[in-house]
Amino acid sequence: MSTMVSAPAGWEMVVGLEVHVQLRTRTKAFCNCSTEYGAAPNVNTCPVCLALPGALPVLNAHAVELATRAALALGCTVNPMSVFARKNYFYPDLPKGYQISQFDKPLAEHGRLKIGTNAEGTGITVGITRVHMEEDAGKSVHDRYAGATAIDLNRAGVPLIEIVSEPDMRSAEAAGAYLRTLKLILQYVGISDCDMEKGSLRVDANVSARRAGEVKLGTKTEVKNLNSFSNVERALALEFARQTELLERGGRVEQQTMLFDQARGVVRPSRTKEGSHDYRYFPEPDLPPLVLDAGFIERMQTSLPELPEARRSRFAGDYALGEYDVDVLTSSAELADYFEGVARQSGDAKAAANWTINGVLTALNASGDDIDAFRVRPADLAALITLVRDGVVGHSAAKQVFAEMVRTGDRPEQVAQREGLVRVDDDAALRGWIDEVLAEHPAEAQRYLAGEKKLQGVLVGFVMKKSKGSADAKKVNQLLASRAQG
Ligand SMILES: [Zn+2]
């Protein structure tokens, strides 16, 4: 997938993104049907989302809360009054013949998203034009019946927000960074699972090209059918190369919708003339204007959790962690919470970071589990760190204790006792293992006792293995050395 697409020099890419995000509500935007993903076709429907005559929409208050929280987390101003509008178009999976959306009076406007730093070390901030609420359409299913299209209306009426950015991005990588940052914020706030595979986060990209130094925007195209962030980056690079080659030859970019064809690695014009849509928007007569009082907006603001950027700088400051550790540990709110629990209860942030990254994440990657289902809770991992610090369990034995904790969910003291992994520094026990090792390896023993000192490390290794890592390595070294001198 690392196809390098090169565009002619002297051109600048201009990108703006439209992101649709399904809100994590139990029921749909305007009726009581379930939003459950993956149910049998058309079971989650009712007269409202089937658009039967006379059925009236009722706005889902939880959807308004989630949309407002998302808008505030993106630094938007929430409008005290916004208006639902009908966006009219014909499509088989849109039974009403229109989608309830918002048009000239959206829920929120004028936000911003910081996506990192440019080569000069200045922060890059992308403007958020607007966040508005709307409903999802149903799904056309093309692979169920040969030669026919089936319609599944379970998704019709699922609440969405659309987040529209300013054309502030200048590269495919910046677009990728914007999307990853946006997704992380929305996940921290808990408004959506943002799962692109289930379609709960969808991206359309507007891209144009202009001569370097030019202020006026070129003609843009809209690229659709983007099912992963890496495909967004790939499709933008392809479309930018196509546009600039066309412009270099003296051609003109036509404003149109392009589809990314992942299998063939090309961007091609969509067969439908989507660019020429006239949606004939008008206010939705069945819904009153959405009026949000200052108290509600204030409550939504104070209900926001600590956002990723704030958490990153606090982790770097409070726990004195390096950039890599901070990036990994803040990659999800759940992981950050887990690490903080371990750090607080063990009083050792560095050890907590190491164990969370090298132990917990490795185990989760191997099992494919979610951290919420992880057997080793922060208090148990903190207890293990304390056992190591107090010298009760050695470093290599601690890894085995941890593996057993992951398997059984038992407390570290229990595991260490049961598995014989409590550090042994008792001379008699250590001498016993040394005697056994020397007897089992007579050739090495003879050479070592005759003065071949470099064999000491090998023999200590045998003792550690025999003791399953529980022997006090320092003492084993001392006892062996005294044996050689004696
Ligand atoms: Zn319904």
C-alpha cells in the first residue's frame, strides 16, 4: 500500500474534510427503533423511519446531548437555536424522499482542531466550519440477490453529526492527522465508537490544486468511498496527481464526485452527477426549531472529560514521561485511565508506564481483547510493582507472575506463592540449587572450579532457570564465586 504518487512540482494541495459520525444512542434520531448494528434486515423499523403517511418525528434528546458535547469538544460555538431542514433527493434507501438535516442554521459553528506541528515547529490548527445533526439513510445491499438490489432500512434514521472542516489542510498526511485526532477526541468524549468498518465514521474529502503562492482556490473535486484513514491519504495523493497533471497540460478540473477504487488503486469519476444536485432545502415543518438554553450548554461543557491534548501535557508534566510513552498511553481514554490507576496505586509512574506498554498492551494485542475485559486490574498490577520494588519478586520472575495473572486473574502474591516465584535469598536453598547444577554439568563445573571464571555467568543462568527465576541472582553469584575460591 506504500504506492508513492508524485505530483509535478510547484503545486499546492488544498483539502477540506466532511466527516459523518453515528452517535452512540440506543434509539434512532426521530423514533424509538433500536440502533443495534448487525440485526436481521428491516427488523428495526417503524412507521416513522419507514416514512409511512401521517407518521411524525420526535427528536431524541440523548442525540442532542451527544452532538452538543462533540461540538463543544471541537471548540465550536453552540447556537442557542438551530433548525432542522429537509434535504430532498431521490434514492432507493431513502423512503421519505428527503433526509432530515440542518442547513442554514446548524447546531454549532466556528470550531478548531489542533493536529500537531509543522516543519517550523508551529502548531497546525484546522478550522471547523460547522457541526450539524442529521439522520442516516438506509442501506442498498447489492450482494444478497443475484442481479437485484435489496434495501435494509435498519440504518434509516440513526442519528449522525456531520463535521465540516475549513480547507486548511495542505497535504494528504495532514488530512490523515486531522482524522486520527478527530477520532481520538470523539472517542474520549464517548459520543461514538467511530468504527469505520461498521460505517459509524465516514469521510468525504474535498481536494483542489493551486500554484504555490496562489491565494485563490482551484476547482475542487469530492472524493468518496473512503473506508480507512490510509485510503483517504492514498486517494488524496492520487487525485492531487491527476489534477496537477491535467492543469500542467493546460486542462481544466471539472467539479465532480470521484470514487476511490481500492482494488485497482485509482480514483475515477462517479457515474452519478452528484455535483449538480439541487437539494431544495426547506425547514422541516414537522419539527420545531431546536432551542438550547445556556444552562444546558453549560452542563454539556462541564460534563466533558479531560481531552487528549490536555491529558498528554499532564502525563508529560506530572509523570515525567517521554513523548513515545505519552503518545502510546493516551491513545485511548481507557488505556490512559488504566495507566493512571497503576501509577497512582504503585507510586511509580515509570514502572507503571513500562508495565502498561510492554506487559498489558502486548497481552491485549496477543489476545485481541479490550482493556475493559482485561483480567489484571490496575490495583493488581500496582501490587506486582510493589512486590518487585520490595525485593519479594525478582525482575524475571515478575514477568512469569504477570503472565499467570493474565491467564487466571489471580492476585500477584497468590501467584508468586503458588508458582514458587517468591524470591529466594536463603543460603541453604541457594546452595542446594548450586550443588544440583554443578552435578548436572560436571564438565563446566570442573573447568569453573579450576579457574575458568567466564563460566560463572553460564552457571548462574542454570541456577536461575532451575529456580524459575526466583533465586536472588546477586547472592548466587557470590556463593558461586566463594565456591571457586574455596
Ligand atoms: Zn423507527
